[in-house]
Amino acid sequence: MLANKWSLYILGLLGQSDRPLRFTELRRHIEGVTQKSLTQALRNLERDGLVSRTVYPTIPPRVEYALTDLGHEAGALTTAIADWSRTNAARVQAARAAYDARTADGS
């Protein structure tokens, strides 16, 4: 569930926000996500207990999304992965370049 590209963005945005976010706010902040992909990701995160969905009886209905306690725990893990990625990006790039150089020579 966390391997889904959009799920990580959603968890990150909700984790950084000091309040619940509406669908349109999430969509505006996630470049390239389609309405369908965002809807599916939010449903899956809600189903897995990581995101809560609150519907307010207004016209039109107002729907807000927030992290649950479980979602905050998952967010800590994804933050750790993001931190590791930023710290080690140069090392990963160097390993890729070395690999590409070896394989380009036919070794």
C-alpha cells in the first residue's frame, strides 16, 4: 500500500498539514495526479486505516481527509525513507554511474 506513488504524496501532504485537507487541495498540490488516481489512493488509504474521511452535510458536500494515528506512524516511516534518500542520493548516483560505465564496456 505504501509503495503506491500517490499514497506517499498523500501521506506526506497530510502529515505536513496542521489541518485536514479537502480533495481539491490534495489534487492541487500533487502534480500529475488524475482525479481517478487520487480517488483510488484515498479510498485505499482509508480502507487500510491510514486516512480518515469526514463528510459534512453541506451543499455541495464538503469532504476532508486527515491522517489517523496509524497514518502518522506510517508517515514517520516514509519520512525516514525520504531523509535517507536525500542523504544518500549522491552515493546512489555514483553507484549508478559506475554500474553504467562497467556495463557499457561489456564487462
